[in-house]
Amino acid sequence: METKNIILVWRSGGKYTFKDVQLLDYHLRKHYEASQVYCLTNIILHRQVLGGIKMLPMDGKLKGWWSKINLFSPSLEDLRPFLYMDLDTAVVGDLASIFPSKQDSEKFIALEDFYQYRKLASGLLWVPARSEKVSMIWDSQLKSKEMSPTSRMDYFLRKVIEPDLFFQDLTNAIYTYKPLKQGFLTTLPDKASVICFHGKPQFNEIQKVDWITKYRNVG
């Protein structure tokens, strides 16, 4: 099985802690043994291993979701291609269908917004090794004045690039916890691999849902 790089982003001082990183790392390795997990963070200055996870330094000036812009930094060229996941993502099944085939591996792939047809969402991204779109994003953010805490990174990305593909074009294994007009996903679909938690309720706030309780109880 080919080793796949997966990069997470954790900025300290927000709603997530290192325990959230460790939880996602555990499930990534459980469902794809060849995962090589990294975490971009503002708490270190040099690459190092923390709790068994390879930690990568990032620019700590960017706040909130804007920290994800660091995924497109030239400093990560040696790790591309890689898969990115938001920390409020649950990995509940085999990840093989999430990774693109060889013919699609050089394409920029994004999550399709669950509520807006054919619109990019950044909760799940495939960042290829050779794509001018990666450098376009990095160069555009250096000039941008939109990066305030109240503006959304997804809207910025939509202005800069169009994805080559959406993950939902490749697999039926990705679900939202909040299907439109259908309440919450309190029972896991049989073939689910990834469940996305976006907005409210936050993953850590959800109680009395059996599969989520079991998901958290890993130690």
C-alpha cells in the first residue's frame, strides 16, 4: 500500500486542542495504515515530533480558518501531494476511495459545499505536487486585504481558483452531519468513510449520539 501524506492544521488558542489532533490522527491511521500524518501549527519553530505526530511550523499571524492558507506555502513542496482535513472531521471507514487515482492525483480537488451546488468548500482538500493553482492561491493571499476574522476563506478561494474536481465526483463515502432539511446524521451510513462537521453544532458539543461517543472513546 502506497504511503499517503495527510496534513492537519492546528492553531493554538482557539476552540481546538492537541487532543483533537491526536483523535483524528488515531482514526486516520486506523482506517488507512499507510497514512503519514503531519500537523501544521504555530506552537513550534522547527519540524519536530510531538506525541508521535510530525509537527510542522507555520506562520502564526493568520487567525482562525485563515491559518489553512499555510497549506499552499512553498515550504510544503516536499510533502505534496497531500490530503488535508479539517479537525472537525470524523474518519469512520476505509479511506481508499477518498484518495484520487493516479490519473487524478495531479488535479486540485476540493470538497463540494453541501448546501451550494458546485461551490468549493475547504474542509477537505487534495493539494497536488504540480499545479499552478497552488501557487496562485499563495500569491493571491500575499496581496489580499480580505483576510479578516469575519471573512470566510472559502469565498476567497472561490475567487482565486476553480477546483479541477470535487471529492463527491470521486466517491459516495463523504457525508455531512447536517444533511439539508434532514436533521442530523445520528446513524452512520453503511459505506461512510468521512463525516464533516461544519458550523453548529460543533463536534465536541454533541452528546448522546452513540457513534460519536464510541468514536471519541479510543483510549
